[in-house]
Amino acid sequence: MVASSETRPWRLNLLGRMELLNADGIPVPISAKNALAALAYVSSRAGENLARAEVAGLIWTGCTSKAALDSLRNALVVLRKVFPHFEASRDYVSIPEGKIECDWLTLDDHTTYRGEFMPGLDQEWVIETRLELRNIACESAVSCGEQAWEAGDRAGGLELIERACAIDPWNEDAAALRVKYLNASGQRAKAFATADAYRIKVIREMGTVSNIGPEVSTYESHPLLTAAEWLLDRNPADALSMLVATQSQWLSMPVEAARDFHRRSLAVNPTESSERRLVKAQHVYLTVMAGRLTNESEDAVRSIEQAVAMGEPMVAARLGGALAYGHLSRGDFGKAVTFAEDSLAFARQTKRPEIAFEFEQQLAVVLQHVGRVEESRKIHRAHAERSEYLETSAMLAQQLMASLDPLIFEGKIDVAAENLQRARRLFEANGAGRILPWLLLGESMLHEEVGDYYEARRSLGEIVKIGSAVGGQA
């Protein structure tokens, strides 16, 4: 026997959306969010007589008692018109048991979690309920993911852990498991990028350092950041010195984390010095690499002139490099080439082969993008002969990446693919998570060359998902 609409309960769905459905499943519009919030609170305690003052104080926070009660009275007028089971007296409000079902009250695992509880509302009891439900769903997904992984279903386990991270992006246990499972699945570069993205979010929003990440002895960005934070708290001047001494590591770190630390170091070291000028130049460079093109070109040009006058070629080179990439991104190719050539000239004045190598590579990139392809390839060929004798393995990996375009142009697809895999291994060994977008870009180029456009588009889609906080301008 089918129950009549008079006996069937209504339905209130507040996970991921806010909707009231009548006994026939038809949506009943309620435009006032606070009225819906009042209905939600009373529904969660169906069968109880709730004092009007209690309900009003929970929903209309920040108002006087009289104003909150007046607002509740107006909301009740709306609610009783659309929901016939709402009962109200002079002092109390209630809903009889069995008259309404609520999706959040039956949630006990991740399978029925469809999104945040009452999105857009910020009353204290709403936030507490939201966090409680999020925690239940996240812990359920984590538990099921661990069980699947231990049972040998690695794909299923990783999928559930990624579901847990989507439910609660702040859950460090879920984030750490995602990194661990990606790493164990052979997706090492993605594991680093995932760890980097989580750490950046925690640093930016909470001002603390998270320790999650693949465990490799050469992974420099996290311990370096931890040491730098310690120095910044205790001896800010030493933090500047560290940024200068370890600039190659900072410039290959996740862009936003490196940029944020440079900014804070400059703020607590206001006195001008050669070290501060170099750190400021690195900050400008990182700002451009983050895709945040500034309107400070004239200031940067004046700073270059000042650096030249003061005999600081490294400062001039770094500023020139930032301007080269900035003008390239704006489509001002002439200025991009000019600044790239000037920055290389400054870099050579440092008498440090690894610095000259870096800025030669930058010039090659700029030349390639402005159409002077043969000049770019000439630099790449010269680099290929001596890159293994200069600087770090990360520098070698960057050179291997830069070689892809010339090799593809020459039809040497197998060699290009081999260089790409070698670059990936080097970047993974050094924990360079922010290089993943460039690796994916290289993969896309190879897929396109052999006609596999589906995989080429997939690789490009992955770059978009990673986002600029880790990948910067890529």
C-alpha cells in the first residue's frame, strides 16, 4: 500500500546544496537563507519544543535579543506557509517526529556525503555541524582507502584517498596518504607536486610548516624552508643570507612558498644592503614566474642601473631575467630578447660558470618563443656538450627538458622521449615538484608529434589542475 502525500515525510537536503522537497518530491522554494537555517535547526531536533529565544539566538547572531526574535517571527510566517508541519506557540517552536527527513542526520560515511553542510552560511552551529560531517566522511574515505590499498587494490585505494582529500583539503593524514600512495604507484613527480601544494596552502593560510612529502634524502625544499623559518624567527638578517647563499634551491621551489618567504624576509629587514637588493631581485623574479606580472618595470630598470653602478652583476642579472620573462608573457618580444641578452651579459660578469649557464638557457627559451629557433637550438647544442659538468642535477634536468623541442624538430622522437624520462628521474630525485607541469608539457609535445592527441590533451589538462601555486607560469 502506497502512503499518501499526507503521511509521507518531507525532505530537507543541505549537503552540497540547500533544498526543501515536499511529500511528492517537488522542490519548495525558500528564498531567505536564515529562514531555511531555522527550519534546519528545528528539524534536527524534531519532537522537541524549542524555545524561540534559543532558535533566534543561534540563527541571528550579532543581533539584539529583540531583533533576533522579530526576525524569527518573520521567518516563521514564511515557513508556516510552505511547510504545514511547523508548529509554533508564543514561546516555543517544534516539528513533530516523522514529518521531515534530513540528509545530514543520516550521514555515517563518505558514500552519502554530497558536499559541505549549508554552504554560504556561517553561524557557529552551522560551522560546527559542517566540520563534524566533513570529518565523518573524510575519516570513512581514509579508512576504506587504507583497507583497499592493503588488500592489493592500489587504484581503488588511491581513488578513495583522493576522495578524502576532496572532502577535507585540510586533513593532513589524508594528504600524507595521497602523497605516499602516489609515490608508491610510481607517480613520484605528482607526489612531490601534491605535497608542495598542501604545504603552500598550510603556510599561506596558517603560517605553519607541514612535514608531508616523499622521503628522499636530496629533497631540499622542505628542510630548507623549515630552517629558513627558524632563522626568520630568531635572526632575520641570517634569513637574508640564507636566501642569497641558496638561491638556486629557492628558485626551483614551489613558487608561492618561495615568493612568500622572500616577501616576509624583506619586510623584517628594511635596511638596504647588497644581500637585501639581491633578495628583492629574486622576489621580483619569483613574482613574474608566478604569473603575477607587475607594473614595476620602470622601478626594475632603475634598480638594474643602480646594481650596475654599485658593482652587483648578480642583482642586475636576476632583475633582467625577470623583465625578460615578463615582457615575453606580455608579447613584447623585442624587449624580452634585449633583457635576456643583457641579463646574460651581467651573469657572465659574476665569473660563475653555473650562473652564466642558467642565463644562457633563459636566452635560449626566449629566442625559441620569439621565433629565432635556430639561434635557440645552437645554444641548446652547446649546452648538451657541457651540462653534465656544470651545477646541479636539477640544472642538467632543465637542460634535458630544453632539448625536447630541437630533438622533436629534427625527428629524433626516441631521443627526446629518453631525455624526458631522464629529466623526470632527476627532478624526482631532487624533489622539484613545481617542475611537474613542464614535464607534462614535454609529454604533451611528444604525444602531439606522434599523433596521440587524446593523451596530449590529457597531459595539458593535468597542468591546469596543478595550478599556479606550484607550477608558476607553466
